[in-house]
Amino acid sequence: MTKRQVVIDALEFRTPAYVPWEWGPTQQCAARLKKHLRRQRLEDFLDNHFVTVGAPAGRWDSTKGNLVRDAYGVVWDRTVDQDIGTPCQWPIRRPEDLERYVWPDANNDDWYADIPARLAAMSDRFRVYSIGFSLFERAWTMRGMEDLLVDMVERPEFLERFLDRIVEHNLVQVRRALALGVDAVYFGDDYGMQRGLIMGIAHWRHFIRPRLARMFAPVREAGKYVSMHSCGRVEELFDDLVGIGLNLFNPFQPEVMDTFALMKKYRGKLAFHGGLSIQKTLPFGTPTEVEQATRRLIEAGSAGGYVFAPSHGVPRDVPPENLLAMVGVLKGQGGYRSESRMTNVE
């Protein structure tokens, strides 16, 4: 049995051979982990279950110092956050800028040229096409958070046009991804803070939900899976998201949501990906505490509907010993050991 099939079984709420996982360290965490393990590559250590591909829209061109520019013309400062950064220059400063703005060509064949080879090289994994900053995040990174939130109240017609153009741009990618034979399309779009939604439920339902539905629809019509990421306390959105076709939610922050209660509540309707705290357990717990928390999540997800992961990319302050403890529990699953041997024989 392949890793791909184990993930599909979990997403279909069938009892998988073992609980699959997909996680990754941030750059500084990866460097620390490589030094600790005395290795240059982490792929075998991670032994992840997804192969994630995507257009180069998230790639960066250096400008000067710690500044980088993305494909949408946003300049990011990476002085502190070296993985993504903080936007500091925005291309849509005024509403009239939208009419002059030239979008990246999402139909550019170069965006997709290397994807078939990557999928073929990892044919045993669950195939995911990622659209990061997919809607609300794409809008605020191009416009600025404060201005975008004001737009919801003072310039709703402009915002509707802006969001519709983002959707049209993304739908090109969705169609290309489906033609490449991916299993799922992932939409990254943070809506939450630690205490609730950034924009409130009414604005989310007015501006965001119908556009997510448009982007989810072709994925579900093709018989594929929809995956979504949103940090923060966003459980009030789950019924809406299930209603428009969401299959898998990430990162499932335990500090702001009752992960175990929600897994029970949405069993058969929504699978979860994440759940191990990067704010408390991983950075500040002992290896034994990390093992215990990992086992508890695995036990809760053992009947399906769950993909294990920390609750975000693992930050630099997590001790390597804690990651070794986590991975030891994952790879110690009896089903994983037997299925790994079968895969190697195949």
C-alpha cells in the first residue's frame, strides 16, 4: 500500500493502515535539525506523505538587503521572518490602481513545466497543488491589511471586483492542476486571530464564502479533494466550509480550538491536518511530553479523518530532541512499519 492510499483512506474516513503525516520545518529550524542529525537532507527523516507542487507565484526575486519581491509585485521584508516576511510595498495602493494592474499570466506553461516530473518522482505520495495566499491573503498582501478591511465597509464594490479578479486568476491554476492529475488542491487563506475572525463572520460570508465556493467547485466536480489552511480560531466557519465542499482543514491550532471535540463533531464530514502545538508543547515540552501528545493525536485519528502534523511550520525554537521524539512515535506505528516493508518489496 502506498502513502497516497493511506492518506486517501484517512480522508474517506476509512480506517487507514496507520495515521499518515505531513509536516515541515522553517528554514532556521531545518538548519538546526540538520546540524543535530549530521545530515544535509531531511527527506528521509521527514518521510512525508504528500508531494506538494505549485506555480512559481510564491517564488521571490531579491531587490536589496532583506527585501524580496513576489510575482504579484509585493515587496516583503525578511529581516525577521526569513521564510515569508512582512509586506512593506503594495501594488494596489489606490482603488484605481486595480484597473492598471497587470496580473501574472497563470496560463504560462513555464509555471507548470516541472510538475509532471515531480509527481512522477514521488508517485507513491498524495499529490497536492498548492495555491498560497489564495483570496483574502492575496488581497491584503497586494492592498495592505488596514486598507482592505476598510474596503469591506467603505468600498465594497471595489473589493468585489478585486476579489473576483483574484478568483479568475486562481481558477486558471485550478484547471491546469486538475489536468496534471493532482489528488487535491490546497488553498491557503488565513482568516483568524487567537480570539476569532479578523473580519467577522458577516463580512466573511459576504465577501469570502461565495468566492471560495467558486474555486472549490471544479475540484469537487473532478472528484478530487479540497484542502484549506487558516490559522487562528476559525471553528465558526467549519459548517460553511463543509457546505461548499471542504475536505481537509489545516493547521488545527490546539491553543484556540478543542481539537479532540472537533474531530468527533465533524467525523465523516471534515478531516483535519495538524493539531500538535508549536506554541507550547513542541518548543517548551519535554521529549516525553511530546511523545504523549503525539500518541494522543494518533489515537484520536486512528479510525480515519486525520493527517498528523504540528500546528504550523515548525519554528526555530523547537529543540531537535522534541522533533526526534515526535517522529519516533509516528514511525513507530505498527501499520507504518509493515506497510513500509510492503512498499519496499513492491
